[in-house]
Amino acid sequence: MRLQGNVGRKGYAASSLIGIILLILILWIIFLPPAERNKLLDDKNTSGSGSSIRNATLLSVNIGSLAGSTKDIIDHPIPTMLLTELTSAIVLSAPGPVSVSHSLFSGQDRSISFSVPALTLTDAVRLSFRPTKRQGVLTMTLNDVVIYDETPSASPQPLTLPKGLLKESNTMVVSVSSPGIAFWRTNEYVLDAFQIVGDVRDEKRQSGTSKFVVENDELSNFKNSFLEFVPACDTNAVGLLSVTLNNRKLFEGVPDCSGVNRQDLSVGDLLQGTNTILFNIAKGKVRIDQAHVHTTLTPTKSKILYFPINQILFDEIGSGISHVSLKFLFVNDGKSKEGVININGKYDTLDQTDSTLLVDISNDVVLGNNYVEIVPKSELNIVRMDVRVE
């Protein structure tokens, strides 16, 4: 019995010693530097919530298109234009002397064909002649409608042809009345200097065209826009002014000749690429000064994404065991990619044409929640963004 008691006391002492040694070993491991502790415990081969995060993806997202602009305001100047109503007298027909006669047994009429090629631009068409022989009543028809039936004087005034009867192709017939009971007589006219003249407006001088280019950034960040111009003109002498943008009429009326004229525009009024603006004056004269299309852009919208850093990974990053990288994959379109990348308040400028970007952000991460903000300055088409632990 005594022997058994000694053996029990020795076993208890040995167990206590082993326990003390284990406690000292655990405390020694706990107070080791993280790098030495990880080497000792070979954490990279362990698993569980306290394990090292190596060769892992913290964030992977397909972002798509981000619209951006480096400007708050875009102004498209339009050159000065001088619009004027210029009318020229154009001879439409000059057949030479026109002779007509009528007797008891015979008659000779004269048919004259003429064209009015720019009917909408022709304001007045006049017939003039000088009779050197006058006997009887002179009759003229225009497109089968009588427009003259009298005995002219030796120096008649020009005859204005009714515009409602005119066509692009016209026929005038000149004839003289019958002598009637004076059967022995022949009525006859000889019309010298016979000509038909039209007052035709030069349409090109009444209008002015200008072009300007709108980029996609301007449409994507559109806030508001307007057309502004100053017309130098005489209100009492000027006619209707029409303003057309991309074949859509923005304004038609008498312009305010005393100040700035302004017309608001919607995003639908503008086209990506070339835009065409046309000014046209119906009557009079006007100079279009200080014309411009002014667009205000909305502030660029950024994209913010979040990823976590736990304590073990943060310690590994601090000791240099692990590194965190940020990678962008852009559409390979050859276009300039401009913007700002903000990682937890630390900014970096993006300015390249390459389709990939790889950045080491180990020094920018913090323990806990982290964020990446992308502020586009040009249109960015991002296929994917990854945050990885290496």
C-alpha cells in the first residue's frame, strides 16, 4: 500500500510538470511575431476561420459602361451668318417680235411656251411689249385663261401675270379680234420687245448652315441645353426667321432684333456625331451674331464597390507575406480611358489606352470594410474588376 502511494505521487508530479511546460510553450507561440508564428504553425496548410487567405478573390464584379466627362459645360460656337433676300430679274422668254393678224378669210395667232423652273422662289412674272402696229382688240390667254383683252396704248405698262395661273411649263396665246363687218380690213398687231421676266429669289443667300459635333459623353451626362443668338436686323423690314436643327424646326417667327434670342433644347434634339443647324429668312435682311449651343452636364456618377479584410489577412499584409492587387479588364477599343480610382480615400489617376490595369493596393487597405471608387472622366467600358490576395 505504501508503494502504491509513492507511485501515485510521482505520476501526479509528472503530469503537473508536463502541463506547465505546455502552458509555457503556448504562451511562447502566442507572443511570437506573426511571421514567425505562421512559419512555425504552417498556417497556409491549415483550414478554418482562423486560416490564412492566400491566392483568393476578395471581389470580382462585371461593371459595364460608366459615362464620364472632364467638363461641366460644353459650348459649340456657330459662325456669324448674313442672310438676305436677294431678287434678280430673270428673262423667262424673249421670242422676238410677235405678229398676229385677223381678216375676213384668215387669221394668224401666236403661241409662246415658257417655263418657270423655280416657281416657289419666283415672286412676280411680268410681260412687257411695245406695239408698232395696232389694229383691233389684242387678246392674250395664259394656260387657256384670258388675261388680257383690250386695245393697248402705244406704250403700255408691263402686265403682271396671275401667279395662280402659272405652272412650271406654260403656254401663252396672242391673238387679235376679227374686223367684223369691215370685211375689207385686216386687224393686225406687231409687238416688238416682247419678253416675259420673272423676279426670282436667290434661295442660297436667304439661308445659312453650320455643323457641330456632339460626343457620347455630352449626351450621357446631359443636364440641359439651349441655342442662343443675337439677330442684327430691322424689325419692320425683316420677315419670318426659321431655325432648324437636324431637320427639326426649333423656331419660326419674327426675330427679336433688340437682344438675345434663346431656344431651349432637349437631349432628343441633339445627335451623337454631326449636328446640322439651319437659319433661313423669308424676307428682308438679318445678320446672326454670337450664336452658340450651350450644354450643361450633370456631375459624373462614380461607382463604389466594397470588400473585407480580416485580422489574419491584415497581419499577413503588414508582415509582407500576402499582397492585395486590384485588376481592371477594359474593352479593347483603343480609346483613351480616363478617370480617378479612389481606394479608402487614396487617389490614383487612370489615363491609358491599354485594356488591362494591375495595381498593388497592399498599402491602401485597412482592417475591416474597404472600398474602391471609380470616377470616370471619359466613357469607361469595364469588363471586369477583381480584388485578389496573392
